Amino acid sequence: MYSMLKKMITEKDLWRQISLLELLLNHPQITAKEIAQQLKTTERTVFSDLQLIREQLPAGWQISADSQGIQLILTENQLANQLWDLFLPQSISIQLIKALFFEKELATSKFLAENGVSLETLKRHTSKINRQLKPYEIKIKVSAKTAELIGNESAVRIFFHRLLLPFTHNNYFFEEYSIHKEHYFDYLKKLNRSPLAVDTEQIFGVCWFFINTIRVKANCPIDEFKFNQADFLYQQYQTSLAALYQLEGIYLQEAERFFAFFCFLESWNYNNSFGAALDLTQAYPKLSKVAEQLASEIAQRQQLDFQETQLTENLLLLLLKYNESTWLSEQFQLEYQELLAERKEHAASDQKLLALIDSVVHLDNPLYLLNLISLLEQQAVFAARPQVMTLYFIFQGEPAWKAFLQQELADAFGRRVKLVSVEISQLTELKFNENDIVVSNFPLAPLAVEVIYISSLPTKNELRQLTELTWQHYL
């Protein structure tokens, strides 16, 4: 979840200590040897790091070690973010990024004095940071006088959104500014009592509200770009969004106003239900027709009936986001580099989809859009055909405990997995499908499908492994 922020940490020791903390958070118990292997260091270094971490842990957290391994124990109701807040201020690279978030141009001498580093050290850290910033098409330029972020302002904000989204709910980076997330939440409440009601991802949206407000106050305006001022959706929301930002002392000009609207639109959830004033099919008939054609093409390929799903409506919303501003849409693709992967195995079917899309939206790099369509397609497939695999449960134990455990597993996996309890004598009669797995608490002869072994009292790691195996079919 915090991988982006971790990439920005250029101090080797600090990066290793945070990685160690992550291992402790992700494993109920782990040995020093296992930690050393994963971090590619020595057990002696692990124990040294553990001691440093112990000395800094906030109230409610403690590290326990015995012959079985090492545990990070939470004794009070606390958030994992609290641990990050301890270490991030120790990173020069994070402090530089943070300072550049709030200021357009940073006085180098002041930053060096406040952080106790030399110009040469700062430049060395900056060089490392810039390697991580390159995919976002921005970089930090440091001279003896100033430090600044170079690149399109929209790309700068997109980078910060990816960086800070996991920390938005506790205002990390934002504490120096008196910005009120309540203003954004109140705006949504009022909106949802109006004909313009729409379901949104709230933290995603409030992070954009914070970032846009802070960057405007830092005198870092959005670069001018073309957009349709007469667009139906923009006309519906621009006035109320402008009033929202005015509560923070921000008076949005034209480009900023459309950018704020676009950020809001990006937060709209799929499988949405819209207010009475939002007949998107009527407002965007050409896009609606293409969405129907895309859904039909996908249904034909999957040989499924998607009438009971919201695939067509979801595809229309996706096309809408690109239709509002193709240029901004391509900029926003920078935020999720992992969805810019090649799709060689889908090349033929992708070409059919692109031929339809190209009539309304033309993209230089359509990979991100195609991957988003694939995600919406998979969601519709699971809605139309919930069971994508069968988990055969072979368990030797007390019948009441077996029945309880079977129900717990069924609840955990939900509709995507059909859980079937069988006896060992039935194995030879079963006809397995490719994605099926067998779960057992005693040894079995080799089978045509994967066998996962669990304890009579399953551990957290065993249950996590099972969950990961069932989730992989969503990818």
C-alpha cells in the first residue's frame, strides 16, 4: 500500500528498517534468518535494526522475540501509518519532496541548514529520487541557490496523488495547512441530496481536494490545455466545485476549474447510481452507442449474457472520463504505471475494441484504457458467473469442527469460489477443472490439480495463502 513512498526513501539503512517493519506487519511470526534472507543482509544487522526500531516504537506497539521467531504486537487500537510517521521525518529525500510540495521554489541554503546536510549530499539523494520520478515525467532540479520540481504541473499533482493517497485519512503532509476535509465531505452530502447525486470514492477525491488546494496556494498553477467548456457534465458541477474550493480561499480560474472537475470525475465509482439530472445516455448518445458495442463484443467473446450486470453503464463512464479530456486522461495514466503493461495475449481482441473506441476517443497509448476495460470485464464476468473455481475440502477431524471450518472458509471466499466437502474415497471419481484446488489437512497421493495443505487449526499464513490463490483468478 505504501510502496510508492518507500521508493522515495534513498537512505539505505532507513529503507532496510522500514522493510523490516513491513515484514513484521505482514507475518504473524518470522525468524531473524528469514528476515535476513528477504532483506539480503545479515542476522546481526537484523538484530541491530530491531533494537533501533524498539527504541522508537510508539505506545501500543511492541516487538516480541522468542525461540519461535519475532512478532510485532499491537496492544492498542492503532494504525500502521503511525509507524511510518516515526521514520519518514528521518529521510532527507522525503523531507525534500515534502518541502517541494508546499513551495514552488525552495531556498537550498535554508533546507540544508534545517536538515544538517551538505549540498553534495543533497544532490546525491536527488539523483536517486529522480530515477524514481522518471516514469512520472517530472524531476527535481537542485542548484546552490534553489531546488524545484520540473515538469508539467498536472504530472506533479498526479505523482503526489499516488504518493499521498494512503495517508490522506490522517493528513500526512497536509498538517502544515489548515485544509478541512469536512468541507469536501459536506459537499458530497449536499450533492447526494440533489438531482446531481453520484457515488464517489471519498478518500480518493479528498486527496485531490487537498493537493489542488495546496498547489494553487503554492502558486503552482495548472498548465493551460484545451477542454470543452460547454460539456454537459462540466456545466453541471463546475459552479458547486468552485464554491467548494472558495471555502479554502481558492478562486479557481478556467484551467484549474476544469482540472478540479476532472479530478472529481475520476473519483466516481463504477456500478454507480446517478441522480435524476444525470441521464448520461441521453447527454452522450455517441459514447453510449460505443459502450453498447463494446459490451456486445465482450459478451460475444466471453459467451455470457451481461444483461443483469452494469457492464454497459461502466464502459460508458470509462469512455466519459476519456472523452472529457483525452490529454488529461493520458496524463492521469502516469499514476498507475502497473496498468501500462503490455497485453500481447489479448492483441487480437484488443484490436476489435480499439476499432470501436477510436470513433470517439483516440489515444496514442491505449494500454491503460484496455487494462481498465479488462478489469470492468472481469467484474462483469464474476457478476454473471460467480463461481470461477471449485475448492474441494478434504478434512480429517471432529465433525463439528470440520463443519465450522468449512463455513468459515466459504464465508471468506465468497461467491467467486464454490467450496465442496468430499471424502478421500471420492477423489478418484472427481473431474477437475484447470483452476480447481484441493485443500486437505492430511497427505494425499498426487492429483491432477494443486493440493494445499492446512493444519487442523489453520494458521494465518495458511489462510492467507488460500485467499491469494483464489484471488489470482481476478487478474
